[in-house]
Amino acid sequence: MTRMPLGKGLNAGLRAAMEADSKVLIMGEDVGKLGGVFRITDGLQKDFGESRVIDAPLAESGIIGTAVGLAMRGYRPVLEIQFDGFVYPAYDQIVSQVAKLHFRSSGRVAMPIVIRIPYGGGIGAVEHHSESPEAQFALTAGLKVVSCANANDAYWMIQQAIASDDPVVFMEPKRRYWDQGEVDLDAEPIPLHASQVVREGTDATVITYGPTVKTCLESAEAAAEEGTSIEVIDLRTLSPLDLDPVIASVRRTGHAIVVHEAAQTLGLGAEIAARITEKCFYSLEAPVIRVTGYDLPYPPSRVEEEFLPGLDRVLEAVDRSLAF
């Protein structure tokens, strides 16, 4: 086991993928000499050269469009969108070309493209730097969407995404880049599109992903001090959703709380709540409760802690569910 921050896990995973396959390229704004605004690609251009780690112009649509051509010629481009809110100029390319070409060509044209998007709040930034657009990609057929929550998953999931012949939108919780964790460099990783029970419990099930996994684990720890046992499930993959562990857990606990930073209306929590209700209707002892960001643009940094789901809001939702 090696201890490292989540961001370093991504860097190590990218390095391993580039060493394993010469067709893997990295492209994005400032990813080369600077090593990325969050230093996730630090040192890779020095070691692999400017032809494999490419500093692109400030043109997200051009970055994605170039990657489509590269993928058609057998390359595996890994693209960095510098901040979540910067992805929208490239949205047309992603949903109209990247997501559709494999199906449109009856399987003859693969799109092994990974689009890395640092997302979410908590770093003292403003709108366009603190967005949570994951649902906008998860609802697009043809795209896979995943989100790592710890260093070990960062290391393995980025390699699995790069090895996939399907396009993967890789959501990185930017406020967790510096969180330390154990990475097993020799382990057999769990499948990319699989959720995971990260804390077992008996009284309520909390379903989450990405930046709020740590929040929910801290909430479960606090609840345990008061005698409440919370099971926490990290979805890890947002499209396709792996809800088998979720359904099994809710059938045991009878209580389900979904937590994410994105706004509530039409967020991932709405789909998850609907599916839990369909599968666990006779097991539920309370409605599925969602703890989310609010339905408004991301606020000024001084009040972002009031906007983001925190320990108190998660515990309040658990208490409300148990008291129903």
C-alpha cells in the first residue's frame, strides 16, 4: 500500500496508462509545461514529450473535435477540461459527435476518449469554476460517466476509463484532490462501472458519489456516536448506474437518503430515488430523501458552505427519515 493524495493517484494512473500504451495522448489547456491548473499532469510532458502531452489553445470545442479525429485514427486521447464550467463550449461536440459516432457507424468507429472534468465546489471559487454538470452527461446515451472519490479509485478508475473503447466523462472532485488515501498498486481493481459499499450499517442507507462521499462517511461516524448505524454507498459510476448494492441495502434498512452537490431538480438523486421506489416500495419505511445543492447558480465563495450539503444537513435528513 502506498499513501498519496487523490490528485497524485490520478497522476500515477495517467502515467501507468501512458507507459502501457503509446497510443494514449493527453491534451488540454496548460496540461504540459504547467502540469495542469491543479498539477494533475505534472511531469508527464517532461517524461513523455510534447507530442503525447499537448498544450492546446483555449478552445474546448477544438480540443474535443481534435480528439474525435485522433480516436478515429486509433489513438486514445485523454482530455482535460480545466474547470467544470468551461465544458459548455464543447458540449455540442460531446453529445453530438463523441456520444453518437459508435452507434451511428454500427460499431465500426470506436470513440476511446476520456474527458476529465474537475467538478464541484469547496475551493473558494465562483460560478464556472464550481459547477456540478454530471447529470447533463449522464442523460446522454452513448456516454459513460464516472466519478472517483478517493486516491485508490482515482489511480485505478482513470486507467480503466482509458482502456475502455467507449467515451468516458471522468468527473474529478476537485476539493478532494489533496485528500490523502491508501493506494494498492498491486490489487485487482473492482470493475469501473460498479458501486461500492464503503461503510456498512443497519438503520439507514446513504447513497452518494464524488465529493460528498467523504461528507457522508463523516456523517455516519457522527451518527454512530449517537447510536445510529448508517450504511454508505459510493456509486462511483453515474452512467450506467449500478444500483444492485443500493437496492439490497435499502431492502434491509428501509430508509434511503441520496446526497450530491448538484441542484436537486432533475439531478441524479431524482433518478436514483425513482428507481429505489420502484424496486423497494414495500421495504421503504419512509420516502426517499434528497440532500443536494440548491436550485440556483453557484453562490459567492463566502457562502458556499451554506450551499454545499454538509454533515448537519445529512444527519437531519437521516433523523427525518427514521422519524417518519
